[in-house]
Amino acid sequence: MQRHDLRHLKNDFYGRMLELVESSATDEVSIFIFEIGNFTPVQKSADAIKEAGHTLMNSLKFNEVDWTIVVKKGEH
């Protein structure tokens, strides 16, 4: 399991998140933390993970400004 803090990327974290998932081993679980702002990134990150063929295992509010998602890499 790997943990990645993407808060420093603000709303421009999607590409980096997918890059990190793609570089991990099949069935590897990764935890990502990012800033949510107006909650748009929550749905957009879930959509990006699904479209890439991976599994969103969990999505939860970490604190007042941050969100955490747990992703399992799918087979390609």
C-alpha cells in the first residue's frame, strides 16, 4: 500500500494521480489525499479512476479541506 499526498497540486492533481496508479503493480492499493475546495474534485477523481479501469475502494473527508480516496489498480 502506498500513500500519496497531492495537496500541493491543488486542483491539478488528476494526471499525477493516474500516473502513480499506472506505475504501481496490478492489485496494488494506493491512498491519495487532495484538497477538495468546492467538492468538484471528489466526483472528478472518482470518474477518472473508473474510466482508467481501476477500483475506487473508499472515498472520505479527511478534514475540513482535504479528501482521501483509496484506489486499487486494475488489470490492463
